[in-house]
Amino acid sequence: WQWLLVTMLSVCVHFPGLTESVIAAACSRVGQSVLHLDRRNYYAGNWASFTFNGLLSWIEEYKQKVQITESEQVWRSLIDEGEDVVPLSSVDSSISNLEVFCYARLALILLTTNTNEEHEVSEPEEEQHTSDISEPSQSQEEKDSQPISSPADPPVEVEKKITYQKLVKEGRRFNIDLVSKLMYSRGALVDLLIKSNVSRYAEFKNIGHILTCRNGKVEQVPCSRADVFASKQLTVVEKRMLMKFLTFCLDFEQHPEEYQDYTEKPFREFLKNKKLTENLQDFVLHSIAMVTQQTLTEEGLKATQHFLRCLGRYGNTPFLFPLYGLGEIPQCFCRMCAVFGGIYCLRHSVQCLVVDKASNKVKAVIDTRGQKISCSHFVVEDSYIRDEQRQSTAYRQISRAVLITDRSVLPSESDQQISLVTIPPLESSAPAVRMVELCSSSMTCMPGTYLVHLTCSSSGTAQEDLAPVVSELFHVSTIPGEEPSEVLWVMYFNMRDTSALDSSSYSLPSNVHVCTGPDGSLGSDCSIKLAESVFHHILPDEEFCPPAPNPEDIIYDGDGPQAEGPGFDESVNTEAEEEGAAHEKNPSTEPAEMDSVADTTPSSEE
Amino acid sequence: MHGRVKVKSTAQQEEEKRKEREKKLKAFVSARDAVLRKRSAGEHDEEALQLTQQLLSSNPDFATLWNYRREVLLQLETSREKDEVQKLYESELHFIEACLKVNPKSYGCWHHRSWVNTRLPQPDWTRELGLCDRCLSLDERNFHCWDYRRVVVKESGVSVEQELQFTDRLIGSNFSNYSSWHYRSTLLPQLHPQPAPDSASNTSPSPTASPQIHSHRVCEEQLLKEYELAHNAFFTDPNDQSAWFYYRWLLGRAEREEMISCVYVSRERERVSVAFSKPVHAQSEGLMLVLDGQPQQVEWRSTHPRLRHSPVWLCDLPPGSVSDISNEHNLTVHWTEKYTHRDCALYTGCAESWCRDSATDQELFRSELSVEKSSVLQAELQSCNQLLELEPQNKWCLLTIILLMRALDPLGHEKETLAHFQTLKEVDPMRSSYYSDLCSKFLIENTILKMEYAEVRVFSLSNKNLTTLCHLDQLLLVTHINLSSNQLLRLPPQFAMLQCLEVLEADDNAIESLEGLYHLPKLEEVSLRNNQICKLSDLESLASCTKLTRLDLRGNPVHKTANIDSELSQLLPLVTALSL
């Protein structure tokens, strides 16, 4: 830890969520020295992706919640004259109401009910695992649901099902995000990934289906021109009305006369006024604009416009999803930060901030090992802030459910599609639920399964909010002898949504920058905008994430351009030479159309 | 600043790139020269393949190199076993694929690929179809690929059903793709042909039947499905023309039957005029004139020297053959190539006679759209009207409605049609002249219909904003024509088809050219007040109208010409009543 003592840090980032990672990368990119600390042993905090086994340990950790006793003495001695101390919270209370249910059969039961000898032989490993079965049984409910074992079950049916042991065994194939978001293809995040060249660190898949659930039936939302054309549910007049409305939304600012009478009224009323049928109103409100009944017209129009502008950039839907899960994104920024010299320490936390009394600015932090690290700025996630430093605690909650299922909600010709399903509220007061179903080719779940994320803003606990939707959309069998469940495993939890807070919500020194946690919306614009504003606060004169240079353009010490010339020339291979020469001779042949598609930076996979 | 990554400046990068470019150019030029030397030395070896491959992979549009490559391959082929030939050409296909990635629209590449497939002992058509699919998914309008795909489909015998599904898929992903719609229009008549009208029983649809033999029509049941598909497209995006064009094709009807529509004989002129259903070149069509059972040696000429193909042809009968008014004569014109003929009897005491099909009988002017089932058309008109309510400014919809109305009842819908034309000109001013011409055409058609219902030979169409004249072959028998107060610029050569015309009124137009007033044997009176006739030479054609005695040229710039009176009397000595 020698370097810590000699380095004067510019920025110290604590708890790297998406916002923090972006700030760290941006600072590091323009030459600031950045230290990144996290008390956890994984990256990205609530933005993290877990393997199935990793998630089980995370659940375990949540259940235990060890209170760390603070040893004030360790840091007391490090405080000098004229310095004050702001302690940080050591307990993360952003997750609550965690419940887990397992519907996947256990191998032991399977073996006893299964008369097929061969099967027994083929999965001997599972037998050994049965001793660990008690591990995930967290709640009373789950124990109730466990005895789904029944001799009455037809063995053939049982054979096909994925067992709990199989999930654990293949657990590494899962990348389960705590946050469920998609990337708007013209959203702030995608723009930033392209601009900063960070996109080179990740791969993306586009979302194949935009679905909705009406009257218990899952159906496709016609949102692009091709969808509207192909839709079987809409009459031709509805098609025209919908297209007309969507075309208007694309540049609604140009036609204020169309909506100015409705600026103070809900978007829904405006839709009615536009003579859209009930059907179409639902589609636009819940699945395209994705706003509530109360949302005002202008906001609804903006949301619709954003959705539409994102269409067609990377396919027929407006969304991308990063392969291996959303947790990849903070990691990509961490990587860029590291490339430009940022330093990372996991399982290493800050106990308190050292504030210079005279200037009321943080001048150093003291870590859990009792080291004092100087820094000029401190970036921290909201959950580390103690209540004493808060002016307001007005935060909301997000209800989340994570399901592992064995079939898609909308079976289609291709089973490797990511689907977004918007589920309008059952009662008008309840929040709309958003569901993202990930297929195994998104590298977030094992083959033969789907990873389903449900999200809504909370009105009760996650289970209260989301269990009705789960039972409406999936077969969840609790009664022995019933048709086997589609759902293999469910987890409910609430996550704190602090996105409504801003700097006025805290009484902290001006060079402490608090980042809010993930918000409940589908995109990540909120986090990216926050990162940009914090960055400009720290470094008002610097560019935010300029494109990273290509490796060949970087000049290393003593490697002047003159010295480089001759050596480079000799090493060029002849075939590559000719290729380029021909391009020069025939400029018309150069922009091949096949390539121009791949030109747009984030590579989207079909 | 400290700790910052140093990056090469743009000037440094530029300089590096420039040097690189120079080197590459040098290498390319030397390789090219080497290849061309080898070719002129007649060397056909592996090295030639390698060299051309290097050059073509960076510049696939170098046609000479492809030619050389084919020469080399043909040479190598002779000295190899069948297996090796297969391998040779397969690697060639692989190479072409790489070239297509450099330029997917290279003529040379696609042509060479077709050629390689003809040389390949065992061509793999499935792979070729896959290649086309990939290319079309990147650029659905790459016509090189469409062309190549047609070859592949033909060679590999992909069924028409599969191809129709292929168009379903392409149209589904983007219906603004006329290539797919058009392809569909070639497939449907093969898969769902219209039952032949005579023997409806034995024409079960045979998907593999050659399209050339059958008509280009589609059976009613399938048509209804296609109408629906087109509706979905133009209700979704009424400004996209692909679907509208396809829709027009669906509504369209086969071409008119080729026939002789009228034979006219004048006793005084000893002349026969024959009108055909379409412009023909009479000298090469095998026409034969039989007068009272005797084949006649006659010389056919068109009504105007500028019309090489014309719907109206004339011939003079031998002198004296019909001049005696007390004789009855029977004429037959045979069109031997089309196995058709028309008779005409010239009765005693008649100065002229004709035999014709009336335009009303033939429903001549509905030929733009089908009249097979007016109920279907009526339903289509309703759909379009529904769309027009939502999109009152949509030109495609307006135009289609006009066409449907004309197919259903041209006279009954005349008023609405004119109103729609007015809207069209307003919403699409760029094409207002086109709409004016089209409107003129429809007005002329309507006037012809009215004239025929009234059974008169007077054609009056004044003050209707006519901008052009058409269907003049239908006016062969007209004696009086009034075209005053329109916007006509000329009397075109086709005007000479009005062989019976006696009186022409065309006041208050903007006529500059009188080309069509040419050898009109009965024309006596011409009124061209307030037009744009400027030069004396514009009036020269009038000299060929030997019966012209009255000419009104008031209000034309030509009167400013020096010595106009004397010049005119010299040019037109027969004109007795001249107004200037």
C-alpha cells in the first residue's frame, strides 16, 4: 500500500455503480488519478450481474446482514488539527423484502419417482447435491411449496423438467442482474458508449419482440412500420390512425396547435381526442410511451418520440441489451478507467471522510484498514450516506422479481428472442409492470431456460406487487399433481430508488458527490446525465468522455513519430498494401454497403 | 498536462496514411502490369490466378481481370479430374464471396459467379440462395442480387410457392420494396392463374407451369387476398408508392384484343380508311383488301407521314371501281396475321359507308382497370374512400379513386372525378400537367361516349381546360368538331385521322402548330381565332386540305407578318373567306 501514501489522488470513487463508473472513467480519461474502492467482492453494487450461485450467496449475505462494529480508535489518531470527520454508513439497506421460492424439482425426488433406470445413471452427480438442498430454502412459503413431489406425477413429464440441481450445476451460465433495464438505441447510454469508444468492450443483442398483456393474453405491440403493416389485430383504419399519430409524435414540436390545449391534461385524454381506439390508446400509453394514466400530454409525447426515434437504428425495436447482462456496462467503464490509470480495490471500504474545517471540503478519506488517503473529490453512492447527513429521505421503492422459467411467454418461430412485455395495471391505481424476458443467447441463462425480470414502482412489497402478475402470465403450480410449473425459481425483492434526490438532499461538503442508485425507468439516461453533471462539477473545463484513441495512435515514451517511420514501413505486408491502393484508385468501390451496416459502433447481434 | 495519454496529431496521422497510400498504389500498379504482361504472353497458370485474385480482391470491378481469370480456369479445367474441377470452382465461389463484401454491386463479380455455377460439376444451389438472402437482408434493393437470384431459382427449380413465401417475408420486413412486390406479380399468375373463360374445369393451377403460356391474370379468390395485403400497406403508409403500383396492377386488365375496329369507305374519294384497336404498321401486317370478291392491289399509307405506327390507315381504290353511285359494293379487309377481318357494304345511292364497333359496346375506356366484377371494384372504391376521409390530401389515393370510378361508371362519376383532379393538382403541383393531360383524356373519352349514345357525328368539347388531344382514332367519322376555349398548344399529327372532318372550331386556345391539319379531304372551314400561330410556315400543311375555303385567323401573331395577305393567297389559293 506504499503508493497510497505517496499519491495525491484527484478523485476517489466509492461503490462503483453505473454512474460512479462513468464518472471514474471520464475523470481517468482526461488524466485525473482515480482510486476506486468497494467494500464488496464484486463490481457494480446494485448494478451487478450474478451467476446463479453468486446470487444465492448474495441472498445469503442479505439474510445474515452482519453489523460491523466500528473501531473509532483506529482513525481517531489520524485526524489532525483543523480537521473534522464525517463517518460513512457501513450497512447497505437499499434492498428489502427479499423472498425466494423454488419450484424446480429436486433430483432426489425425481429419482424416486422416476422408474427409468437409465436416467438415474446419467445424472449421478445430482444425488450428491441433494445434501445441500436446504440451502436456498429461505422462507416459510418456500418450504410449503417444496413438497411438490408426488408419485402421481407422470414420470415422462418429470423427466423433461430442469431440476434445481441442474440450475445450480449450470449456475455459471446465468448472469442475473439486480437492475432490469434495456438500452434505448438513441439513449444517452448508447450515445456515450459510441462517443467514448467504450462500446468496444461489450457486445449487444437487439430486443426482438415488444409485447403487451391484455385480458390475460400476450400479444405483439405494433410499434414499427413493419409491425403495423403485418399486424392481424388492427383494422386498416386503426393502422392508419396509429401511423398518423406516431408520425405526428416524431416531430410533435413542429405542430404545437395539435396539442397545446392538452398541455395541462393527461396524455390519455389527448389520445382519446386524437380518435385512437381503446386498443390503440393502450398500446401507445403502456407499451410505446410507457407512461402512467396521470402523465401529462407533453411528457407522453416526448416519451413516444424518444421510443420512435430509437426504432430502426439497430433493428425493428428501439432497444439493445448487453450480452452477459447489464452488469457488463459499469465494468466496461471500469475497464476504460483502468486503461487510463484508474486503480481498483475490492473488499476495501472507506470508514469516514476527513473534512478541512476551514474550507469545509473533504481533503482525505480513511479506509477500513486505517489508512488516510488524500483526495480532492469524493464520489459516493447514496446508500453509504448516514441519516445524519440527509436533509430529506424522500425516496421511493422499486419492486423487482426475477424468474427462471423453461418456456417463453410468447412462443414464436425463433426461441432466441429477447422480449419486452408491458403489463398495464390491473386496477388503474396500481403501477404498470414491465417484464423483460431474456433468452439463453443473451448469455444470461442456461440453454432451455429464460430469465425473466419484472419491475414496477412499489406500492407494497415486491411480492404483493408482482405475484399477481406472475400467476397471470405463468403456470405456477403449488398443488401436488398439477401440471408442472413453467416457473422454476422466483426471487422477489424491493430496491430503494433514490433517483429523486439531488445535492440539496444532503448536508455534505461541496466536493462530496453523491450518486443516486438505479432508478425504476427502462433506460439509463438518468444515471448518465447525473454522471455528466458530476463530472462537469469536478472538472468544469474538460470534455466528458472524449473518444479513446486507437492503440496504434498512442505515443509511448521515447517513441517519437520520426523514429517510428522506417521500422513501420518495412513491416507492412504486401497483400494489405495492394488492398488499400485499390481503394484509393477506385473511391467508388470503397463504401461497400455490407460494411456500412456494421459501421455503427455497438455491434448488435441478431 | 501530467498523466495524459499522448496521441498522434491529425497531421502525423495524415502523413502516415499518405505514405501508406503511395506504397499501396505502387504495389497495385506493378501487380496490374505483371498480370497484363502474362496475359499477352498467353500464360494460363496458377500464378495468373493468384495475381488476379490479389488485384480483384481489392478492386472487384476490373472486368479484364475477370475475363483473364475465366480463360485461365477453362485452361486448367482441361487438365484436371472432375473432383479437382469441383474444388477449383468452389474455391472460386469462395473468392467471389469475399469480393462481394468489398463491393456488393459489382457487375463483374455477379456475372462471374453465374459463370462459375455453369462450370461447376455439382452446383450447390441452396448455398447460392443463402448468399442471396444474406445480400438482400443487407440491401433489399440490390438489383444485381435480384437478377442473380432469378438465375439461381430457375436453375435449382425452387417451387413457386416457396418463392411467394419469400416475397411474403421480404414485404413483411419492409413493404417499401418494389422489387418484392413486382416479383410477387410475376409469381401469382403462375400459382393462382385465372381460370380460362372457355374451359374452367380443366385448368387446375399447376405451380410449375411456365408463366409465358398463361395470361398474367390471377384468380378472383387470390386477388381478394392480395387486395387486403395492399390495403394493409397503403393504410399503414399511404405515401409509399410500391403498394399503390402493385394495387393498380391487381386491378388492371389484360390488353385489349387486337382487331379491326372500323372500316370506312368514301365513294367520291375512292378511298378506304381502316382503324385498328392499337397502332400498327400496316405494310408489314399482312393486310388484304377484297372488293366484291376480288383481292385488290392497294397501297396502304398512314394518315400522316410522321406516324409510322398508326391506328388508322388509308388506301386508294383503283380509279372507277366504286365511283358509280348506282352500284352496291362489298368490301372486306383481312388482317391475315391476326386471323381477323371486317366487312363493309357500300349500298346503292350512298356516298359513304362504314362498319365499326362502338366505343360504348367495347367498354373501351375502362380498360385501365378490370370490370370483371363490379361488386369487387365497388368494395375497393369504398376502401379507398375510407382512406381518403383520413387522408384527404393523399395523391395516390385520389388517383386510384379516379381510376376506380372510371372503371365503374365514367359518366356517372364525372363530376366527382373532376373535383378530385382539382385536388390532385393542388396537392401535387409538380405533376399538375400530368393530371391535366389525364383529365383531358378522360373528358375526351366521356365526350366520345356521349356522342355515341346520341348517335351523332358532332364532337363538342369546348371550355373544359383540355391540354392535350387523344383517342383521335375514335373520331374517324366525326364531321364537326368544336375545341374552343381550351388550353391546347397544337393539333398533333394524329389529328389527320379525322378523315371525315368538315368543320373545325378551335378558337381561344394557345395553338402554335397545325401539323395535324394534313390531307383532310373534306375539311372546308377552320376557325382558329385567338391562338398562337406566328409564322406563315405554320400554315403550310393547310395547303394539303383541298376543300378548305373558309379560314379564320383573327387574333394570331401571324397577322403581323409583312405582306401576309398576298403570301396567304399564294399559299392557300382556294381559301375564299379569309379573316385576319
